[in-house]
Amino acid sequence: TAPPPGPETSLPPDERFMALALAQAARGLGRTAPNPPVGCVLVQGDMVVGAGFHPAAGEPHAEVFALREAGDRARGATAYITLEPCAHFGRTPPCADTLTAAGVGRVVVAALDPNPLVAGQGVARLRAAGIEVVVGPGKAEALRQQAGFRSLVTRGRPWVVAKYAMTLDGKVAALNEGGGLVSSPAARERTMTWRNELDAIAVGRGTVGADNPALTTRGVPGGRDPRPVVFDRRARSAPDARLWRAGAVLVTGPEADTSAHKAAGVTVLRAEHLEEALTALGTLGLSSLLLEGGPTLLSAFLSAGLVDEVRVFIAPKLLGAGLSPLGDPVRSMHLAQSLRDVTTEQLGPDVLITGFLNDI
Ligand code: AOF
Ligand code: ZN
């Protein structure tokens, strides 16, 4: 019978099955750090005979779960894997060898593994065993999924995503009243899926003082909360703010008096500047960071070139004078930071614009 029509089935078969592997990998988002989210699908002819994903660091790799499900049907199958199979003895034996031993006939990989322990050797091991390997289908999506892992491996710091919601005239809050929601329920739901998928979430001292936010994931089935991080150079935020009870990390300058926070059991990181702070967060194994404001923190990250990706909701509302999403002005249009690979999507009445400032 002919496959049902639809955008998925109009893709070439390798892209179509890799999309299934990417969907598997997505189930691990926010749960695998410092490891990558990885998905694997085993296919015989047109039939999926096994599927799996890496659920958490210390657990078996995606390939192992897919091979377990396939059993004997793995022999001669094509394996679709979102990341090059590993070539090293880590917490598990090399997946390249496990795939070979199972008799897999062909391997399709979305992206190579930047981990120096792997870095092309997984593919080389498979080819040396006489297995055909194709690299590339689904690569763009795989790189976006693995941005956190790849950032941690290559730069030693988390991938930073700045998020805010503003009115049609570019304001994030009214002048006389800090509260009041800018975006629609559909937009806020999307934000919750990001909180579920990113390792950490950061705000500045101003936001803690003004909103005493919880920064939790709400309304996502099976969702987990990101680790809160508070950037507060002089440690002036209230030691009894809600976030500390949720395990928030306090990032301060080298001289701050943190005795009250330490007495409250808060984890404190000291850094001279933001890049050093991010590296310190990386050593905690946090691979991605959602920046949720406010304007001072966002401007500081932007001017330091430390925002990698931007996700902005625009709500069709007009406020007039109000609070801008960014604090510091850029003095000339030709100095404005321009996003690359821009996407737009309508969510209820709001428009979501995303784009990249740094390469993955
Ligand atoms: C794969 N499949 O599902 C994952 C891979 O500490 P270990 O032993 O789990 O090894 C972690 C490294 O293995 C990680 O840094 C990355 O290079 C690779 N992750 N590889 O073949 C998987 N999660
Ligand atoms: Zn592996």
C-alpha cells in the first residue's frame, strides 16, 4: 500500500527514518547532561524493528536500547543514529562494536561526535568492519538538539539561549507596574517546553527582587525543572528568596559577601566576568542555559558575545513608553547584532522569532 501523503513521507527514506531517531533523542533533552541526547532507530526494509534513546548519563547508550528491542531482527538492518556511535570504553563498551556484533548492515549518522575520545573513530571502526556508513541526513536538526553537549565539549561552557516576550512596540513591561503577562497561553506553554528541555535557567538579581520567581516547568507531562541560576555580582538578593530552596546556584563577583547565602545552604560560584561564570557552570555539568531576564543581565550577556541563540515572542499589544528587553543601547544600526537562520512561527495571537548569534 502507498504511504499516506504528508510532509514526512515526501522526504527521502534516510531523512524520514532519521526524523524518527531525532524524535527518540528528543525524549532525553534536559536529562542527559553532560552527555548528549541521542536517538537510534533500526529499520528492516520499510519496518522499524527497534528504537531507543539515551535517558541519562550513566545509563546505556541509545543504540543498546534499540538493539535490545530488535533482537535477531537487527541482523542486516539499517541503524539510524543522531550522533556518531562511540568508539571508546566509557561506562559502556563502544557502540560501534556492539552494532557490528549485532550484524547491522548499514549505519546512517546525522552528526559526528566532537568528543575527542570519539571524533570520527566510531565511523572509522564501523567502516573497518565492512559496514557502509553515511553521515549527514538530519544534520541541521541534530546539531540544534546537541547544541548543549557540543558547546560543553568544544567550549567548556553551556549553550546560552536568551528568551523574552515583548509587545508590538518592543516593551516587556508597563512603566508603573512590573507584573502583567505580555504573551498568550500558547506562547507560555512553549516556554514551559524549553524549561523542560534546557539544563539551567538564569535570571539577574533585579528579577529575583521584583518577581521572586519559581522558574519551574508547569503543564508539561513528565516535565522536570531546570536548575535555577541567579547572577548577582554583589550577592544582594534576599537569602530567603524562593529560588534558593529550589537549589539555585548563586553567581557572584570575586569580592561579594556571601555568608548569609552560604548559611542558607546556597551553592556559590565566584567569577570575574560572565565567560568565567559560564565555564564554572559547565564544570557543574550544565550544558544549556535559558536566560529569562531581565534587561541588565541580557545586555551584559549580549555585549560579551555570550548569547548563542535568541527566542522572542511578539504579542500584538501596544504599550507606549515601557521597559525595554535590553538595557544598554547599541549606538548605531550597523553595530546591531543580526540573527542567522531565522525562523518565525505563529502561536495563538503571538509570533515567535528565533535565530542564532553563534554557530553550534
Ligand atoms: C553513543 N550513543 O547514546 C551516547 C553517546 O560516559 P559514557 O560512557 O556514557 O560516554 C559518554 C560519551 O559517549 C559522550 O561524551 C559522547 O561522546 C558519547 N555519547 N554515544 O554512541 C549515545 N549518549
Ligand atoms: Zn555509545
